[in-house]
Amino acid sequence: GPAPAGTDPERFRPRGVPRVGLLSACLPGAVAAWSAALKRFGTLGLDEAAAPAIELAERGIPVGFELSRIIAGEAAVLAEDPAASEIFLPNGKPPGPFDRIFQKSLAETLRRIGREGPRALYGGAIGEQIIHWMRSQGGWFAPEDLGRVRAEWGEPLSTDYRGHQVLVVPPVSQAHILLAQLNVVADDDLARLGHNSAETIHLMVEAKKLAFGDREQFTGDPARETIPIGALVSKARGRRLRKEIGATASEVTPRRVSLGTDTTYLAVVDGGGNAVSFIQSLFHPFGCGRVAGSTGIVLNNRMQSFSLDPKSPNRMEAGRRPVTTLAPSMVLHRGRPRFLVGSPGGDAQVQSGFQVIVKLLDHGFDIQPAVEAPRWRSQDDGGLAVESRIAPEAIESLRGRGHRIIVSGDWTMQMGGVHLAAVDSERGWLLGGADPRREGYAVGG
């Protein structure tokens, strides 16, 4: 959703947008998106689709080890808000593994949305509750704001790579970076250079830097900005950028690092061959750390995704949507879904997706080995984080090329949590792969 009408970027200078608090929240857009997707492609009504979530919210969600760890890490933030504390800090402390979290107010909110549709939030009783509570707490949401939220259908962006068509969502997502990276290396024989060799990693890291540079220069809300998106994902631009890559590491302009971690990715294929590559996020764990009064809704902190530079195409402005890191993708072969690829992890999303697609299409990996293979992450400050399972000789060679190497553990969350679904429509089989770096599962039924 966009920034509320009362947004004033001057409030955030010079310290920046706070991570916690109501001024960090954009308008919520998820309910509009769920409803639009169901209406266009679904076989269930919104009430039926919400029923399992309602049951879990009422009967309690079992707490896993990862959720327990995250709540403990955010306990100080959650304790600042009485509604958040009541839900996530029962008895005044973080729940342990195998405890339960109950969200009865959220269950009632979802039940009402199921009955009345998205209008219950965008202009209806739930929206009125949020606005009343927000205004009493000094937030910016106004009555007319929620009524303006609409889900939009965008045409997917695509590029051809190794005989496959790779699809991503358009801006305000930065997913076009994934296509740009693939275009930069499209004329190189990565199979010959070798998987995770110094040569392959150097080439891919430099492609990443160039593609991210395009993001900073051009990407914003397409409703407010003219974005030359066709040129940015073209083969011609990929070849031009490839000429800028030399034998040594290039410098990057430092920027604010995207550290959002409250993201969920789903790759789903059903028995009829319908495929969905889907992602959503509050940005940071528990978003802005505030539950909207008695609704049970945890609000996002996506205002942090804006730039405070008034010349930026992603500048903060009332009614403007911030650029997001959310980058689900789908790989087609002969016009049919072949791979569904996505990951949480902020700016790692398009980097991890880039690496996994190369492992699948250049190096011939099966899906689970492609997910588990060691990865790298090029950081916005110029550092190159690499998992320690990458060969020592490759790491030393990268240092010799001028890369500032940070060796992480064998498996690290900063590399994302890529999940995959693979489809063979001719032989009628499906495969799923889950990343052990984060909590996630591959399930068939």
C-alpha cells in the first residue's frame, strides 16, 4: 500500500525513518491482493480461504524454535505496545518452543473480512477501528486513506535465459534486477567456468552491482515515475553492462542496507498444473511493532523502504508506494511452468534467486542441491559475504581480484531462504525443495 496522505518526509530528517512506531507504517495492501487473486483465479471464496487461518488464530499457533527466537529478540519492541504484548508476550515473557500464541481478535477480523470482503478493511468497520486508534496514537492514517487502496494487476517482466523464459513481477518490486543480472551473464559460458569458481562468482557479483545501480537511478512507483523498464531488462542493456566488467572488483556507492526479515514465500502447484509464486512481508519482524487496537492486525514498517533524497525516484511522498525487495519468480519452458523460485532476505532475494537459477540452468543441479549449495551475498557497502563451504582457493582468488571478503558460517540466514517447486508437465511429476538456512518445508499431498 502507499504512504498515507499526511506523510511529511521532513519529520524524518536528519535521523531517518524509525524502524518502530506508527509513523513507519504504510497503508496495508495485503487484503486487497488476496481478494483480487481469489476473485480472478481462485476456486474458493474469501471466507473459505480464510477459515484455516481463523481456526489457528482461535485455537492457537504452536510456536517453533525460530518463532520463539524471533519473539525473544523483539521482546523489548513488543512490550512497548499493550496489544502486541498481550498476544506475543503472554505472562509478560516470550513463549518457548511448543507453547501456543492465541490471536482471537485477529480471528474475528479475518472472519469479518471473509464475510464482507476487502471493503470491511478499506472503508468499513475494521478500517474505522484502525483509523480511530491510529489518530488517538498520533499516527498519520486518515479516513480517506484506506478507501483509496486498490490491488493492481501488472504484466510480468521476462527475459529468455538458456532456452527458458524467466518471469518476475514489475515495479514497485525491484525484481527486474534478477532479469538484468541474467542478461549480463547470458553470453558467458558459466558451465565451462565452473560452479562457484572464482571466475563465475566474480562475474555474477559484478553483474549484481551493475543491476543494483540501475535500481538506484530508475526504480520508483510507476504511478508517479516514468521507468524505462523495457530497456532495463533488455538483452542490449545486458550486453552493454557486460562490457563494463573487468578483471578486478569494482567499487559501489554505499547506501542504506535493506534488512527486512519478516517475509514469507510460497511456491505452490496443484494437480491441475496451476502454479503460484507468491510473497508477502511486513518488512521487519512484527513490522512497526504495533498491533492496530482491537483488530489484531500487525502493521508494517514499509515507510523505511523509501528514500529521503528528494531527487530519488523512490522518494518519500504522500500517496506514493515504496520500492520493495519482494521478488517472486517463475521459470517457464515451452510456455509452461518449470521452476517456481523465491526467497525472503531483503536485497538477498534477487541475488539468491540469480544464483539458484544459474545452478539449475547452467550447472544442471537438481532442485534440493541447487538450494543447498553454498552462496554469496554482495553487500551494499562493497563487502562480499561468502559461506565458508565455498572452496578456499576460490575465496583467495576473489580476494586477489580486490573483493573485500567476509567469510560467514557454513549456512547463514543472510543468504536468504530459497524455496523451489519444479514441474514436469509432460511426465506429470512435481518436486519441492526447501532451504535449511531458514524455517521452511516442502510438502506434497
